[in-house]
Amino acid sequence: MEFYEVIKKRRSYRSFNEARMPEKETIKKIINAGRLAPTWANMQGVEYIIVQKNPIVKQIWKAIGQRKKFSNAPMFIVGIIAEKDSGKNKNGEPYYPVDFGICFEHIILAATAEGLATCWIGYFDEEKVKEILHIPKKKRVLGLTPLGYPLKLKDDDSPRKDLESVIHWETF
Ligand SMILES: Cc1cc2nc3c(=O)[nH]c(=O)nc-3n(C[C@H](O)[C@H](O)[C@H](O)COP(=O)(O)O)c2cc1C
């Protein structure tokens, strides 16, 4: 898929074909797209847990706790980063959430290019997810996504602001 086509095709999916698990080689290709993302000082602090075993998938779904949403996701990708894998900018703001966001969006776009459906999930019980997956205390889970084949592809008509309303030429 051409780059801008991928950007347009990416949509948030909350329902999946639960009978079809994404193939291991495809998952590795997607994670590789995260590995290649830029990070502050090339720290490369983001790691991923691939959750495919059914009882654990269901536990993660429960820790997300958004009713029926994602209930038929065949698997999840859970993103992890540690605060120590990050510096701060001149205003004292840490880079690690930025690094995380860039890496995770790379994997979401790569998944789209592979014909797979995702949804960035930012609202979930982080402590519960860490407990289920035995993630060390010092690590943070800043986002996760279901990964699966869509039941039906969505149109690329997600509402967005007009282009002209978000561009400021030269000054604000
Ligand atoms: C940081 C972040 C957190 C999000 N958290 C959730 C979430 O917890 N649950 C959910 O259903 N969607 C979540 N979304 C998806 C957004 O609702 C979605 O991207 C937005 O409505 C635009 O729709 P689209 O992705 O289909 O273009 C999140 C997206 C982002 C970027």
C-alpha cells in the first residue's frame, strides 16, 4: 500500500474476526516498524508483549474494561517503556511518552499496511495489565492495541478538521 493510502486507511477498529489470528511473520514485520522508529538519543526503550493465548487475551480485555469493545480481539500488542530510557527537554518534560507514541504509531500504521485492524487504547488499568503480564514495576504501559483481521473494512471518512484550519503560515 502506498504511504498516504496507509495513512487514510488507518481507522480504529473495536470488533474483529476472532477466528483468524495474525500470522507470526506479519506480527514480526509490524514490530520491526516500531523498532525502526526514531527515539530520543536513539534510546530505543520501547518493547512489546504479544499476547495470543486465549485466557490471557481475555484478562487483558477485562483490564481494559470498555464493555463489549474489543471482546472478540484475537490478540493484543502491549507497549512498554521505562522512564529511565528517556531524557528530558529544556522545559523538564520527559521524552519517554513521545518515544512511545512514535513507536506505537509506527506499528499501527504497519499493521494497516498489512491489512490488519488496530485501535490505540489509552484508557485501561495499567497496574492490572502489568500484573497479568509480569511486567516489572519500573516499566510503564502507555498503550496497547488489539490486532486482528477486520470483520469489514471501514471507509476512510473519519471526520477531521479542515486542512486550512490547522495550518498557520509563518506565524500563529
Ligand atoms: C492516545 C489515544 C488513546 C485512545 N484511547 C482509546 C480507548 O481507550 N478506547 C477506544 O475505543 N479508542 C481509543 N482511541 C481511539 C480514538 O478514539 C480514535 O483514534 C479517534 O476517535 C479517531 O478515529 P479513527 O482512529 O478511526 O480515525 C485512542 C486514540 C489515541 C490516539
